[in-house]
Amino acid sequence: MSGAFRRAPVAYWPFVAALGGVALVATFASLAIGYVHLDLAAALSDIAHGRQSLPALVLVELRLPRAALGAVVGFSLGLAGAALQGLLRNPLADPGVIGVSGGAAFGAVAVFYSGLAGAFALAMPLGGVAGAVVAALLLYALAGRGAGTMTLILAGVTVNSFSGALTALALNLSPNPYAAYEIVFWLMGSLADRSLPQLWLALPLTLVGWALLLTSAPALDALSLGEDTAASLGFDLRRLRAQLVAGTALAVGAAVAVTGAIGFVGLIAPHLLRPWVGHRPGRLLLVSGFGGAIILLLADLAVRLIPVHPELKLGVATALIGAPLLYGLIDRMRREA
């Protein structure tokens, strides 16, 4: 394989480091900023010395899970969006295209609808992960082992539509209107009231998903030259598709299972950062992951600072921010064309 696919330009890693630094700053800002003032230094000191105090409790039980999940979920969405856009060679692809997000959402809704959500705290996240896995298996059952890119897209649209229909059916048949409201609010996506056990549930799955997606960078660079060229360079496209679908199912499925559906992050982050990496899909993966984390953390800070009660749902905020950005990008592309 040519060294062009192995070695990034010198400026690439400083850019990655800068984005990682911004994401880290946004994470600390998420820890420090909230509805009430928190002395972060005092809370960290109390934790380090084993002292039980209200600032330490607020930091560990409320701020830390929210900030950490914001970074993890945002990284997953941005990374998966860039990987799918590279695989499908379509700048409008996002994690919802292959149906994993819809499957995870339906899995969590099914657990809530059946009443199992009250049995133990992690019932809904586990249901969401199970839904994501079932959606990925159904995707392969529909597309077939040797499916091409177009077949994969059509199978993903089918799985996503079917998952959405089942979710709507659960809402329609809900005997309790309050339960239906809870389902709708959960589907809007949020980082509020999440706990460390939910983070520990999602993190191992997302780490495996990240590894599968990040290791596909050389193949995605080759694929940008065409499927025949990628195959001639020794890349197995069937294996690549399976690897990216599995990585997306694990990373995004686990994220959606914990936070609910959060849109536009996986679509916008690659668009904003693609020109900075020379439009190379392999380089875009890590960059887009950090970009997604930054976008989601800043959006979550915005919903906390907006004086609205109850709190604006994070999925609503990302849609309100993402839709105008997407329109601006489309308008720019149209003028350049």
C-alpha cells in the first residue's frame, strides 16, 4: 500500500491535539457550569481527601456523569458519521442511515413500554443496546453478506423505517398517557439525570466501536479512489462494510441507549471539519470524533444556561443548531457547484 495512506501530514496531529484540547476544556466547563454555582476546586479537594460534602456529591453524582457522557456520546456520533460518509461516499450519511439509532431507540422504548424499566436502573440502556444489536443483525439479514453500498443503504432505510413504525406503535397503544409523555421526552435525547453506572455500561461498548471505526481509516482513504482501486490495493470491501456497521452499532447503539436520540451531530461535525483534513475520509475520523464531542458538550451547556423550565431537551437543541448550519453548508456547496 502506498505510503500516502499510512502517513498523515505534519500539520494533522497538531490539529488533532488542538481539537482534543478544546474538547477537554469543554468537558471541564461542563463540570463547572450548572444551575447552581459549584466550587470545583473545593469539590475535587474533598474527593481527594475522602471527605463527604455537598459539592463533592454534586460533582460525582450529577456533573461528572453528564460531562463524561457528553464527551463519549459526542465522540461516538461524530466518529460514526465520518466513517459512514466515507463508506457510502455520501456527505449526507449519518448514523441513522443504517437503522442502528432507530433500533436502539425502539429497544429502550420497548423496555419502558413493557414496564421493565422500573425493575432496575439499567433496564432501558440494556434494552437500547439489545435493540441496536438486533437492528444490525436485521440489516445484514436484509442486505446479505456480499451486499454493495446501495443495497446496504436501502436495507438501512428499511430497518430505520421499521424501527420508527414500531416505536410509533408503542406510543399509539400506550394505555397510560403519562408513559407516552415519558417515551416522547426520552426520544428527544438528554444528558440530564444520567448516572455513573450508565456511563460504565456504555463505555466498554463504545470503546470497541471506536477501535473498529478508527482502524478502518486506511481502507476509507483507498475507497475514496473507487471500489475497484480499493480492492486492487488489497482491501476487502465486504469486511470493511461489516467492520463499519459493527463499529457504528456498538458506538452509536450504546450512546443512544443511554441518552436517547440526538440528531445532527454525526452529520454536521464531519462537514465542518472535512476541509481542514484535505477531504480525506481516513484523516477525518479522529478529527470528527473530537468535533462531535465539542458540539455536544457546548449544546448541553447551552440548554443548561437557557432560562427554560423544564430544561430544553438536548436533541431539540442540536436540531435547532444543526439545521441552519446544514442549510448554510448546502447553500455554499450549491454556489461552489
